[in-house]
Amino acid sequence: MSNAIQVFENKYMAVMAELSAIEQQRKIIEKKAKEIKAELEKAMDEYNIQSIDNEFVKITRVEASESKTIDLNKLQEKEPDLYNELLEDYPKITKRKAYVKITVK
């Protein structure tokens, strides 16, 4: 391990430990929120309620839907010439800013 990494870890170990604890709490909260939302969805179905708006929440039942798009991977695989032609005529460039990826264990 390089000296810079060791110095960094020593200086920020408490911050990383705090982040880990927060992430664990977030996972627990997200799981509980998912359970509560499922319970409310089931109850709304039972009572045939499409929408509710009160001092705590606004819930709107959105019906299932379907959309159709082009599978670009299959197009590239089955029609490589057409794919390349379309990519040349209709390029879409997406720029992403730099960031730090953090995986909490």
C-alpha cells in the first residue's frame, strides 16, 4: 500500500465508517419503505382507490403499460451495416462528468 493511501485511510477512516453505517441504515429504510408501499398498493386495490392526497402523502395509482423501442444490440448483431449507417446519420453523444464511485461493504 502506498504511503498516500495509508495517510488518506488514517485521516478519513472515521468518515468511511460513518458512510458505511449510513448506507446500512439506508438499506433498512428502503426495505421498510418498499414493504409499506406494497401494503398501501394492495389496500388501494382492495378499496378500488385510484388516488389519495392528504397531509402525509399523495398517491396516484398508475396502471401497467407497455412501450416498444428498438433493441440496438440486436440490430447491431443482425444488421451491422444498417446499424453503422444509422449511427453515422443519427449519433447521440452523452457526456458524463467525472465522479467517485463508492462501494460500501
